[in-house]
Amino acid sequence: MPTRDEADFVRAHLPVYTPRIITPQWQSELFVRFLDGYKGLLTHYSRERPFSCQLGECPDKYHKLGTTWKAYAPVLQWRHEDQAYWHMVLEITGNLAQILAGHRLRGEVWQIRRLGKNKRKTMVTGEQLEAPEEKHLPPPFDMIPVLKSAYSQATLPTLGAENPLPPKVTLPAFLGAPPPGMPAPQKEPVMTAAEIEDMRRVRAAAKARLNGNGHV
């Protein structure tokens, strides 16, 4: 645990930044600690930029483009180059929200990934890495100024739109007899103690040659 003087020194030398919206790029990942749960927002996407849906006051030229549900959550993003967490707003897709559903989120550390065969067809997924830890965790911050800046809109509808997709269903595998005529699965051969020792000696010899020792 750092002393008070050490903590003050670290805070004084950390970079100053403006929180922004983050989302993983194709075949990349983010590591975040949630400060609070997510809140939904209905959006429209044109060629110029995204717009938040203003519901009854939304211009027809945007509303007819179709509606996309997004959600946002205040998080701390791990920045390895700074060895510190930065306050950011995580953009959450419908698929990721299905995975996050049912979790407490505040204090949890998640790995967020964007997967897919190409940049046009991707899916954002996530995996919880650490249970909630609220000790020394800062309070949630106001996301509204960040969202207004990102959408270039002075006013936003109240956050809280429901995800149209239901939570993902997970079920355990069911053991039973195979269908008639199904061949038995091939089992991995079990190595004897002598075979394991021989493999260890071969690997050790190869490592020694790579290191230039010439012997085990």
C-alpha cells in the first residue's frame, strides 16, 4: 500500500485527459473495470455521423434510416503504457449487453473483444476476468457531457432505453448414450511415467542446444 506522499506524487504525474467513448476495434480488445451499469440509447446512423433518436421530435430524414440500440457505461480503461486506469465511456452493443445481463457490473473487470472474419461483419463479446472490487473504487461520473460531445447534440433523450434482445440463455451439457451407429470417440493415449521422462529429456536437450550449451 503506497504512503500518502507516494500516492500524491503518482496522482501529480498521471496524464490529464478528456473522457471519450471507447469500443474495441476489429480483432482487438479492451480491459475495463465498470463503475456502474449501462444505460440504453436509441440511435440513427447516416453517412455523416450518428444521431441520438429524439423520439417524437426526431426529423423524418433520420428516423426513416432505422433505429439502432446502443448502451453506454462509465468505466475505468486499463492503459498499459501509463500503468493506470482512465475514466472512459464504454459503448455496448446489443450482443454484449446480452452477455452483461444479470451481472452486478460495478467493480467487475471485463475483457471486451470485437471478433469477426472481416471489418464489415463483426461482433462484440466480453468475458468477466475479476469479481467485484469496490475498495478504493471512484464513484461513477456523469456520461451526458461525453455523449453530447460525441453525438454533437445539445440535448439527449433520457437514457434507459431497453435492449430489444433478450439475455443470452446458457444451459449445461446433457450426458447420455450416443445415437445408434455412432463410432466411439477417439481417446487421447495415456503416457507412461517413462515416456513423460523421455519427453522431458528431449525438450531439455533441445533447449540446451538453442542456448548454445551443447549439453543437458
